Amino acid sequence: MTEKLKITFLGTSDAVPSARRNHSSIYLNYNGENILIDCGEGTQRQFRKAGLNPCKVNKLLITHWHGDHVLGIPGLLQTLALSGFRKGLEIYGPKGTEKFAKEILKSFVFVDKYPLSVEEVSGRSGKFIDNKDFSIQARGMKHGVPCNAYCFKEKDRIRIDKKKLKKTSLPEGPLLQDLKKGKDVEYNGQRYKAENLTYKEKGKKVCVVLDTGFNDKIVDFVKGADVLISEATFSKELEDHAKQYNHMTAEQAGKIAKLAGVKKLILTHISQRYEPDNFKQILKEAKEEFKNTVLARDFDSFEIE
């Protein structure tokens, strides 16, 4: 059975929230893993409004330490401590994360009832999480402060070709498991080659690129993604402004998606100046470069199978 990967947007605004949209936060669920990417102010309440349980979170990925991406951390930590959360939380982020995490814990009386680990992942060329089901990789971005983009990659899987299997007499059980491992099997005096009865199912790839100026690292990092989640803070008429503050326009996000050959582009981190009447302008500019683009709003969910 193919595992579902679900993405829920808990906050889609830029540095200034609005009545409709909260600060940046993205929730990714896959096979028992519950990964929160950024935790803007008010994220704990966004969980409740979305009907989600924050106590299921086990990993927090921080793109960078600007306030609109991290000021919800104290509230989330306190809520977890007071809600019976005991399994532990892993926090990952760019250079400076260990220092900032210590400082943020000093800013309030933290009820320390669960394990909390903090790891800096900037400057790494490889994967900082790599298990049997998936890996997560970071890539440094251009934002004036240490900043990471992240890619979640499901491992490729070997699947049984059911149509071809029907033509054999192979029973359910250990023999099929061996085939999935790429091993040839024997049954009733006949040899069956794994390569003839299986196929490779490519793992899903989701990339998150928030708060960065347009740069040549992005296309290679997100290449072939099933979903690219990208900031689109400004319209193209403010491209110089975006460059000055190390942000991207919707048009630039669309160009990256096209060059990288991704399947779907989701825009987020939209400046409050475009709300609500000019969202169509932002979406239109991105779609002119990459047709399969949508603009995320708070509590939008997307499932990838």
C-alpha cells in the first residue's frame, strides 16, 4: 500500500499576519512522522483551529530565526508540556540554532517534561535525517541570515507487478517479500527472477523554500520534486524590492518550478499588501511561468500519493 504524504498549511502570511492568515508554519505528515516546518507566532492555536493534535509533532525544522518563523516556539513547547507530551521533540535548523534555542528557553519558565534535542544542520552536503522510509536534506539559502531550504524524499520502493504475479503460482508470504528485496526465488522447481515480477516505485519528493533571494542553488536542490512549496512574497513589479530584502517574486518561483521540472508549485509567504484582492495577481504571475501552480491559504491541505 502506498503511504500518503499530507501537507497542511497552518500559516501562509509574510512577516505581518492578517485577520485571515497567520505567520509561516507548514505541517507534513507521513507514515507516523509529523514534521513541523517553522513555527510562527500563534501556531499552537492554528493546530486547534485545524482540528490537529500538536502532541503528534516529533520534528521541528526551522528555516531561519526571523521572528515571524519562530516566535510560536515558546507557546508550542509549553502546550506540549502541559498536554501529556512525553515522546520528545527533535529541533533542526541553520547555524545559530543551538544558541537561539537556549535563549528562547530562557525567555519563559519552561516546564521541562519531555526530551528536547537541538541540532544545527547548516553547511552539510548530505542528509541530516536518513532512515528506511525517507530522508531530509538541507541547503543554505540567501537571506542575510543563516537560512535553510529543506527537501523531504521518500525512499524508492520495489513493488510486485500484480498482473505478472497472476500468471505465476507463487503464494502470498515470504517468497513475495524476498522478491520485494530484489531476490530471485524458487517454487515448485521453478525459478522466478525479481526483475521480471517487480518494478521500482519512485519515492515522493517535497521541497520547502522560504525566505530567500533568487539564487542558482535552488533549481538543482528541488529538481524533479512532486511538490515545491515556495515563498512568493512580492509581485514582479517589486522585483528590485524583493532583491533588496532577499525575497522572491511569484514570477521567480514559477521560473524555478519550470527549470527544475517539478510537478506542482504551491505559493506561500505572500505579503499582506496583496490581501485579499490581489492574490489573483500573484497567482497569475507564477502561472504564466508554470501552469500547475496554486496559492495556499491557511488550513489548506494537500495529499500526495
